[in-house]
Amino acid sequence: MKVSKSVSSRGMSKLFFTSVLMTFLVCMFSLQSFAQNCNSKMVVSHDRDLQSAIVSQPAKFQMELTNNSATTQTYTMEYVNSAKTFTYEGKAPSRLSANNNLNTTISYNGSVVNSISVPPHSTVSFHAIVSIPEGTPINKWGVIELKAKNSKCSEGTLSSLLKVLSRDPSEN
């Protein structure tokens, strides 16, 4: 004898609800893997953001770029002369003009680069090298704003200020 069970409307509703809920959860977890957690930071190592330079000896800032996300992130490096103010020994120092010609290069693993890729949950070190051209006024400060931009992140740009004193080469 064959027993036939029919599914009640209550059972159908429960089955439908369970299917919708499971589909929703699968979609949420799938989309989360595409979401970017851009918890990143860029700092000057040991907070040494003040350095001096002469024409033959550029200032070399060791930088650290940290990626706390679950995927590799690539940052495009940019730098601009900045008019942002700062204090040195409690007062505003004498500054180079805003259109100074400080030259900045980014060095990573011994090569000049424009972008840096950082593996997940890692920190990489690189150098920002700021040189001063011949004829730059001495004993004046220039400021470079170093920026790391990640096109995948909506949280904006990472930024650090690098302060460089154009030192008199005859003084040690």
C-alpha cells in the first residue's frame, strides 16, 4: 500500500522561507568577499619626518605602508610641494617658496617606482628620497606631501608630510 503525503501550505511556506533565507545568506557571504576593507596606513618610520639635505646628499625618508585588508592592495604614489604649516622647536620655521623645486623619487626594493603592491595583512618599507637642486636657498624648510592612492578604496588617500631643511653644505 502506497502512502502519499501531500505538502501542506504551511509546509510550503516554511520551505520557501528557508530557501529564501539560505539564498540571502549565500549572497551576503559572497558579496562580502568583494567588499574592500581598506584599513591601511602610511607612516614615516620612527616618526623621522624632519631631515636635512644638501645638493649632493638628499634626504632619505624610510616609509612604511600597511595593508590590513584580506587582499593585496596596490597604491599609486604621488607627491606635491605643500604649503601646510608645521612647527620646529616650538615655532614656525623659515620656509622655501611654494614653487620650490624639491625633487622626490620613490624607491622600493632598490628600484624607482610609481606604485607599490602590499600583500594582505602586511607592511612594506620603501624610501621617499627628496633632493634639493643647485641654487636652493639654504637654511629654509620645504614640505612634501606624499600620497598613496588606492582606486579600490573609497576611504580616501593616505598622506604623510615630509619636511626637508636645505642645509648649508659647509656646516656639519
